[in-house]
Amino acid sequence: MRLLVVEDEVDLARTLRKALEEEQFAVDVALDGDEALFQMTEISYDAIILDLMLPRRDGWSLLHALRQAGKRTPVLILTARDAVEERVRALDLGADDYLLKPFALTELLARVRALIRRASGDPSPTVMLGDVTIDTAARRVSRGENAIDLTAREYAVLELLARRRGTLVTRTMIWEHIYDEAEEHLSNAVDVHVSALRRKLGHDLILTRRGQGYIIDA
Amino acid sequence: MLESLRARLLLWYTSILVLVILAFGGAVCYLFWRSMLTGLDEDLRQQAQAIAGALRPGAADTFDLDLPEELMRSFQGDSRQYYVIWNAGGDLVDRSDPDVDVPVLEAAVSRSRTGVREVTVRAGGGATVLVGQETSELRRDVWVLGGTVAGAAVVALGLSLVGGWFLARRALAPIVRISRTAKAMSQGDLSARIAIDRTETELGQVALALNQAFDRLHDSLDRQRRFTADASHELRTPLSTLSLVVEWALARDRGAAEYRETLDTCQRAATRMRAVIEGLLTLARADAGEPVLRRVPVSLDQVAHEVVTLLRPLAERRKVDLTVSGAGAEVAGDPDLLRDVVTNLVSNAIHYNREEGRVEIAVWKEEPSACLQVADTGIGISSEDLPRVFERFYRADKARARDAGGAGLGLAVTRWIVESHGGQITCTSEVGVGTRFLVRLPLKAVAGPVQP
């Protein structure tokens, strides 16, 4: 899953990135409103973590622009300002959730996961695919009774396909959601991950549509 | 009821009105009565004279009375007039009617007895002629007059009471409005203002003054609220960085490098918080009106040079050219605070500048002030931000100053320092061109420094 963190406080942004990457998210960071707008419109993120007080373009106007552009990306607001009207305004402008600073990291992670779940239309943290069970909160996969070991990338690919089950996911989309902008990736990296998944979870799980992409059947 | 201003007003002037009417009416009736009496007296005297004229003393204290016909008639019937004649010895000589019984009266006076008025004249032969008249009719006339006056008075009173009630209510309505608005204001409705029709009246002036006071109160409460909100926000941000990075560090086992980095981040956050708190304390002291500060001779150009030395590394890092010029401006004040002022201005000038930009500091003497100017070729301040630039927590470019380690308090504190030294600070700027801050301080008096 790929996240955008919009926060002008450099230390905070850096720490968020480290913490989220440790949770297997691909993370891009924008330090001001203009940069954030550019990123948001170019890339489809799975969720955006947005600070309201930003230079060059504040959080509210970013939200407005995002929703005007028709993007449905879930947005979590981070703010130190506890005035109710400001949060209400942000929520009414299209934000999905907010957290007051200072916040607990664990809570941030849980809320982000919840947002992503809701956006994919599957509110349950546990996804069942035949005999494969994915616990998205704990990031654990099991097949039948057995726990299956997946690398971070493999898990990310699996979760992405599982969240979008029933719809076709192109290779490009997988790249975009697994890697952040700073990483270089090999063009066949996705194929490598998918083969590994097939090996570990069964060959019927992920179907290939030649020339187009992959799909997990609903 | 008597507490009401309106009722008291009404009571007072109604009482006065009643008194005036009574006095006036009473005077009128009295004067009327007296004038009637005077007329009557004249009448009676003429009658008496006529009778005296018709009286002829006879022999041995006897008199002959030969009254003309009409004269006789005026004493007959129901004329209520009568006459009595006495001789010199006070014996009755004649009277108009046997029923008339009048005590003796000496001549040439007039008197009133119960229900009658009598006048005497001297007649020939030492006789006294008295003519009297019952005054019942006269009396009745006066009573009628009195009654009319009283009736008119009652009507006037009634009208004035009613009219006065409404007039007082109209006149005092503004006071009721004022007191109601003031109560609303004191109970927390900060937007309550008195509606004023006309400001030239006395009450209009009061209302205007009160509205202005309410405005100032509202403003200062607003500023306080904003201050508290801004202050808590400014502290929360470094606090959340701190707690986040610590939580991250503790989430799993890490290496020394990561722990070191974490501690560095903590330190930076702590420094930020310290800066905010110190700025807040200074401003709180300023608000409490604490008096200044040391007063020793301070050479502004020396301070400028010190600051330049201190900030040159920063300027070089940001590729900004830093120059200082001028001399000969000595003021009396606190050297540390004045250095803070210059440091704040110069570091802002460096931070809000462009690469290859310039910061020029100039110091000079312009009687009676010492002047210090910090000019930069930076991004400038827009005309909407310019008046607010000295406000606490105000930041034109919201997060730039955070990099500088400031919290938006710098200029507010700077201004306070300058003003408590008896000086003033002004700012001119043009977006995209540059900004100029000018500080004027009173030159140190030639007589030595004043020790606290």
C-alpha cells in the first residue's frame, strides 16, 4: 500500500516515513502544499496523511482540490490545532478521519489501516481467499492451519490484489502501490513476486490476464 | 415603584405642577376677591355719601333724613343692602330695616363681619352713616372661580401625568437599552452593542463610548483566545515529534545509529519547545507591565558587529552576503535584549532571503534618535501581512520560520524590547524585492548612565 505523508515539520515527516515503512507501506513525503498537490494528482495513493498547517497551500485547500478532482483517496488529518471548527471544516471538505497531535504511533497505524479497509469496501481486517487467510492488522498469512512466510513485498502484492479482488490489477498499478517514488525497481519484479506467491499459496489464487495484469477472483 | 427613575421624575414634577397650580389659582381667587371687595367698598361708600348728603341735623341731636326715591329703593326688597345711622354719642338715629342690628363702628372705615361688608362715612352733625351689604353672592362668585380653577388644574394634572409618563418612557428608553446591552456583554455575549439613533445627544455619547469600550474588550479577549490557541499549537508540534520518534525507537530493537538519530531529533524538538516557552514568558512579562531592565550605555554599532560575527556562518551557509556599516549611535539600555533585537532581525533577513542575496545592516545617529536598519533582498512581505507582522505567532509564510527555529514570537518580542527602551520599530517591504526594518531608539543622554 502506498501512502502520501504531507507534513512540513521535517523531523516529524521523517519519523513518520520510517515508522510507516517499517509497517510495509511505501511512503512518499511532501513538505509543502504545492508539492503535495502535485503528488496527489499524479499518483493514486491508498491513503493520504495530511497536516493542516502547511506553507504555500494549506491543508483545507488541498483537500478541496483533491475532492474537486474527483479523487476518492482516503485522507487522515493530522493537526495540532484543537479548535473544533477547524476539524469540522476539514471533515466537511472531504477528510475521512483526524488525529490530534501529539498522537500515538500505534493509533495512527490502526486508523490508516481502517481507512484503507473501508476504501476497498471490505471492512473486515481478515480477508479470506479460499483456504488462504490474510490478517491485515497483524500482516500474517495462513493457508489452512499453517502460517505462511511472505516477504514484505510479497505481502504487499498479495494484500493489494486481495483488496481489489474481482477487479483487474495491472502491473503498473502494482508498481505504483508497492514502491515509493524514490525506489528503483526492476520491470519484472512484480512477476517475480507473483510467482513466489503462487508457489507459496497455490497456483489458482492469482490469475493472469495475458497482456493486462493479474486478478484474484472474487 | 419609587425606585424607578421614571416614577420619581413623574412624582416630582407632578408635585411641583400641583403646587404651582394651587398657588396660582389661589392667588387668582384672592386677587379676584379683593378687587370685588374694593369695588363693593366704593359702591357702599357712595351710598353712604348719598345718605350723608340727605341727612340734616335738626335740633337737639335729632336729624332729618330725606332720602330720594331710588336711594330708598336700593335698601328695600332683597337688595341685601342696609344702612344705619348713629349720632355722635353712638345712639341709633335711623336704620333701613328694624331687623338690622349692627354694632357701632366709628366713621370712615370699612369692615367685614360674618357674611357682610360695611362702610361708614362721617356725616354732618357728628353723625356716622354706615352702609352694609351681604357678601354671599360675592362669595359664591369667588367659589365658582376657585372651582373652575381647581377643575382646570385637575384636567391639566391628568394630562401632564399621562403625557409625562409617555415622554419619560421615551426619554429613558435609551438608558434601558444601554443597561440591557451592558448586561448581555458582561454575561458573555461579546458581540452585543448598543443601537444608537443619534450620537449628538448625551445618551448617544454615552452609548458611543460604551460601544467603543465593548469593542476594545472584545478585541483583547479575542487576542487572548488566539494567543492561547496559537501557543498550545506551537508547543504541540515539537511535542508530537518527540513522542513519535521515541515511540518509533522503542517499537523494536535498534542499532546505536538509530538511537543517536532519535536522540538528536528529541533534542531539536526540546530546543524548539524551549524557544517557544521563553518567548511566551517574555511576552507574559510584557503583558504584566513589568518595568524594564538595565540601563547601561550600549553602542549599537558594536552590537551590530557582534551579531554579524555570530551569524556569519549561517549567512554563508545560505549564500547570503552580510554587511554592516555606520557608527556612533549610543543608547541606554539592556545590552542582552538589544542584541536579541538585532539577532532576530538579522537572522530573519538571512532566512527569508534568496540565494546570492544581501543583508545590509546600517547604524547611524539622527538627533534625537539612534537608528539601526536591517535591509534584505528577500522574498518580501505582502501588504496584507505587513500590518500584522509584529503580532504574536503571526507568520506570513507559515512554516518557513520553523526551519529558522522561530515560533513566530520573534518580532513580537523584538517590538516589545524596542518599545520598552522608549523606541519604535517600523517595517517596509515589497514582495519579491526585499524588506527593511528600521529601529529608532532615544540617544543616550550626555550625562552618565542611570543605575537601577
